Amino acid sequence: MKIGIATQDESRERTLAIASGEYKLRADEPKYWFHSVTAAEAEIASGRVQVDGAVDYVDLNGQVIPKP
């Protein structure tokens, strides 16, 4: 499963581009986005985000981010 990591500004720009129709989501993009790997892991640990199998953290370009 891919989880996206983006800054607050990057997330805002992406959301606005999607809402305005300038950007179309691809099927291989992450379903969940967070501002940091730490925030994502906290949500997974709390059970609010359920994951099956391994998790890959990726940035807006699809590059894998190493776990801390």
C-alpha cells in the first residue's frame, strides 16, 4: 500500500488542482496523504487507517521515502 507524504502547501496545491480539474488522479496514486511519516504511522497505529501488507511512503513524484 502506498501512503503519500507532502507538506501542507503541497497538499493544498494538489487539492486545489484536483478540485479545479487541472489535475486528474491516477489509479496508482496513494489513497491516504499525510504531512509526515511520523503522522502517518501514528494514524496507522491508532487503527484509523487500516493497512494490509507492507507500506511504502511516497512523495508527490512517486519517489519512495525511507522510513525513519
